[in-house]
Amino acid sequence: AQTVTQSQPEMSVQEAETVTLSCTYDTSENNYYLFWYKQPPSRQMILVIRQEAYKQQNATENRFSVNFQKAAKSFSLKISDSQLGDTAMYFCAFIHTSGTYKYIFGTGTRLKVLA
Amino acid sequence: DVKVTQSSRYLVKRTGEKVFLECVQDMDHENMFWYRQDPGLGLRLIYFSYDVKMKEKGDIPEGYSVSREKKERFSLILESASTNQTSMYLCASSLDRGVIFDTEAFFGQGTRLTVV
């Protein structure tokens, strides 16, 4: 079965500090995309960062970066210089590049940035 | 910017009612999805559609049906609402990957449905 596991239901971090959210996944496919989505309180889900599985280089978007370990099927999100606006639910997800169009999501990590 | 709009932010319905949740996207996306979001369970796929009048069951289709008569609109139907369908419902859309290699899903603001 294709699954995504986020083992940290809740986390907190001090403003300006760095935090890492973990994600592992299980798939037998070789080609896929991985995503981190952010859902702020009472607001729309938005894409934070994406990673193509065939690319070895880790994706980076400003303060957000990933540590992609394909062999270990691990895809963690690092948030540097945390800001109060980073407070949100974060979901890890993947989609295969062939066949079904389904996005598979994890259970989410609730991150709170403390002032 | 892509806009995915869900018709209601909050809904309260009675047990046994037929409930329609509407979703409209304005970017000509081929794929549309309905997810259910519950605490501790994440997002679970109910149904998705990759073309007009085409639909496929997701992981939890029981008690739900969908309709896609026009490309921009994807409706979720609860045939006879029950209290265990109280949840947050999220609609999403994405481009077909055969057209452009962009796999990002865009989400609506969500509908919080309470069945009493």
C-alpha cells in the first residue's frame, strides 16, 4: 500500500529558530513527486515546496528546504528562521508520475511558532 | 492565480438530508478531487475526476457520490447525511500531467460540515 507517515502530531519552535518536520513514505514506484503543503489556521492549503524523485539535489524555497533520502524513503522539511506566520498544519504528500492521479497525504504535523 | 472556490464555508445539515457541496475552479484544470480532513487522519481521498463525466473512487467513497457535468465544477453529494460525515471537506484541482509537467494541487478554502 502507498502510505505517508508523519510521526510528529505537534511541534513547537521559538521564533527565529530552526525546526525539522519528518515524513516517511512507502511506494514501490520509482518516479514520483513529493510535496509539503501548509494549512494556516482557517486558511487555504498552499504548496510550500516540491521535490522530483529523480532529482538528487534537495529542493529549497527561501527559508524552506527538504532533506530527501530516496533509499530511506524519507522527506523531511526544514524551516529556518521560523516566523509567527509559519504557525500551521503541515502535510507531506506524494503523487506518482504515471498511472493514478491520486495525491497521498500524511496525517499532518501541527507547528506552533512561539514568540 | 488559480482559484478554487467552495460554495460554503460552513454548513449544518440534519441526519438523512441530501447534501450538495460545490466546487468551482477557474484555471481549466482537468483533475479535480474531494478530500475529507479529520484530526489525526489527515486528508483522505473520497473521489476524483480526471475529465468531464469521468470519476474514480478514492479511499473512502462509501456514502458519497460526485458529479462533474462541466470541466470547472465538481460536486460532492451526500445522499443521506449521517453524523459520522461531520468533517472538513476540501476540494482541489490540478493540471493534467500529460499537458504540462506541473503536479501541484490547488485547494479550496474548505467546507466545515456538521450533521446533527
